[in-house]
Amino acid sequence: MIITKTPFRMSFFGGGTDMENFFRENGGAVLSTTFDKYCYVNVRHLPRFFDYSTELAYSKTERVTSGLLKICYP
């Protein structure tokens, strides 16, 4: 089981700097900060007698049968 407490983050500028083609040509900078609100995420793999193999819980619960790419991500 993985349990995380992650602070919410606010970026003020720097859009596009996560795309390699953009920042290799133009460079980049990001200014961001966190504040005193958090997101708690629990992830666990479940035994085979469940209809799904992974459970991800945050403000809603997602149950995934195969492939973590199906997670909606908060």
C-alpha cells in the first residue's frame, strides 16, 4: 500500500516547459509554490478474489481491472 500526502501546487508561469521540443529551442523557467492544503492518495494492489487489481482512493475511488493507464488521475 502506498499512502501519500501531497501539497497542492500553484504555477504562476512556465507553460510549455514540460515539452522537450519547446524548451530545447526556447529555454524555460517555472515559478510555482505550494500552500497549506493537501491531497491524500492511497494506492494498493488487491488479492485476486476482487474483480479489480488496483484501487486508487482520493476524492473518489477508482477500481482498475488491468493497466494503470486507465486511471483518470486527479
